[in-house]
Amino acid sequence: AMPFLQASLVKQILVALILGIAVAYVAPDLAVKFGFLGTVFVTALKAVAPVLVFVLVMSSIANQNLSGESLHIKPILVLYLVSTFSAAIVAVAASFMFPTKLILHATDAMTTTPGGITEVLGNVILNVVDNPVHAIASGNYIGILAWAIAMGVVLRHGTAATREVLNDAAKGVEFVVRLVIRFAPVGIFGLVSNTFATTGVEVFAGYAQLLAVLLGSMFFVALVINPFLVWFCTHQNPFPDTFLTLRESGVSAFFTRSSAANIPVNLEICRRLGLPESTYSISIPVGANINMAGAAITITVLTLSAAYSLNVP
């Protein structure tokens, strides 16, 4: 095997971060061009994620122990809801403790928002019954999961040869994913150099307090709330797993800024930790849709900052 494929990915990513920042300061024009590497990496992750989820879920359910191995999905869903709600509470508390004003620029942009809970639930149902090819092409994970689970359940009663083919297909897609993830240092180098070159420190300075509230809330959730939930469920020291996930999943999530792009990274970590595939192949893509602690923090902080900036009580 090539030395590149055996070297520590985390160390390579750290080197990529430092190099990306350095290039952004030394040669900003060149750094912007390197942004293309980041775009390629994120696009590749987003492209492989729907296929991976579809094949992996279908294979793991079809090959699941027919004696009725438990999926443990219900407690995971409860944890998702608790952690996302906790993140929003942390963001509200931080926003009241450190009220921040936004630098607002008026635009003519119009955005459409759902008319109410009925419309939201209607859209969810339409996503569930989406055409499977369209769901995979558009990255609609609710539709992908619905089709994959249905096909997996049906194919459990298929021939052993069919289940073996699905198993081989899942292994094949997983190999492609591991290959894409190996290029994370190159992708993150492109993303970081481009971000620092185009944004510049001056803009960061203008939003310093807002960034401090946002990142402070995120670190509090990652280093206090989530470890507490892990300890509450396992009664074991949560920090080894916390630091592992922050190193290997947190860094790529932070710079790709995409839940979908991080699905393959998280599935790969679960595989290496030896977790039950029938559980994580469903819980990770579901989590990418509903376990939105980062979004809960961002939306809450920005909403309260906007209210504060406009003197809305």
C-alpha cells in the first residue's frame, strides 16, 4: 500500500490547516485558486454519500441477523432531540449573556419560509415517497432511507446470493468512500486557504463578538453537553470518544459545513469503532437530517442578534 494511505489522517489534516492559512497570507490570489480543491472534495463526499447510505442500509437490513437483532434506534432519536434542544438553550443563554449587534446590509433578497407546521409535515411526507432515483440524485436522505429500509426488509427473504451481492456492493462503496476521505487533507487545505484569502481578518474582526458567541456555544455543546449525555447513557469516561470524534469528524464537518458531506466520514468512524452496522447505517443519515445542534445554535444566535440589532424587545 502507498505510504499516503497509511499515514495518520489527523496529522495530515493539521498540516493542511497550517499550510492553508499560510498560503492565504503569503499568496491570496493563489489561495483562491486552491479553493477548487476544496470544492472537488466536498462535491465528491456529497456525491458518494447518497449511494453509500442507500446501499449500506439496504445491505445491513437484508443481511441483518434474522433472529431479530435489535436496532436501538428509539433511544438514539431521543438523544438527537435532547441534544439539539439543549444546543438551542445554550445558544439562548449565551445570546442573553453576551448580546451582539450584527453589521446589517439591506438586500432585496426574498426567501420563502414554510407557512406552518402543516406545510413542514407535508413536505416530510412528500420526501418519504419521493422517486428513489430522484432522492439519490438530489440527496433527499429521508426518501433514500425509506426506499433502502423497504428494499432491505423485502430482500431479507430473498436468496442468499442476492444478499451476498448487496454485501459486496456495500463493501465496494465503502472502499470508494475511504479513498475519498483519504483526500481530506487536500480538500481541507483548499477550503481553508480559500476562506482565509477571500474573507480576510478584517471581516472576522467586525464579527469577533458574534463569532465568539457562536463558537463558544458550539464548544460548550461539544465539550460539556454531548459528553454529559454520553456519560449519562454509558456511565463511562466520555472524553476519549469525544476527542476522537472532534478530531476525525468535527474538523471535516466544520470546514465542509455540510451534514451530508460528513455522513461518509461518520459511517467510516462507526465502522472502525466496531459498532453494529444495522444501527449506525440508519442512525447516522437520520442524524444528519435531525440532529442539528450546530444549526440550532447558529439560527438561535443570529435571530437574537438580529432582534438586538433592530431593538426588537
